[in-house]
Amino acid sequence: MGKPNFSDEFKRDAVAQIVERGYPVAEVSQRLGVSPHSLYAWKRQLAKVVSGDASKDAEIRQLKRELARVTEERDILKKATAYFARDAK
């Protein structure tokens, strides 16, 4: 008999019951018919995915700050250009 294949959604829901709702691993394991070892492995696997998302989120925040700074600099230069162009006439 082969190993059962569970969907990614099933794995996420099972891990969410442990992490977010606070159910014990043994209870979730028994209720879903999955070994506790599998639940712990899925939890580790999903933690790696989430940590990868965290680094992407940090990069996005940094890029947004940089964009705001560059936009402000551009606006200041536009105003300065308009001011000096007005004086040149």
C-alpha cells in the first residue's frame, strides 16, 4: 500500500489547527487520521515558506521607503526648476 497524498490546502488547514487554533498535535492527528510525525513535518515545511515570505515583506517595505524618498526628492527638484525658470524670464 502506498503513502497517501494530501493536498497542500489540507496540510495548511491541519497546521492551522495546531498553530492558530491551539489544538494539540495528538488530537488533530487522531481526528484527521494523520500521523503526528507528518503534522510536525508539515509544520516545519510551512514555517520555511512563511519565513521566505517574511524576507520578501521586509524587502517590499524597504523598497516602499526608498520610493517615497526618491519621489519626495523628485518633487523638490520640480519645484526648484519651476522657481528658477520663473526668475529667468
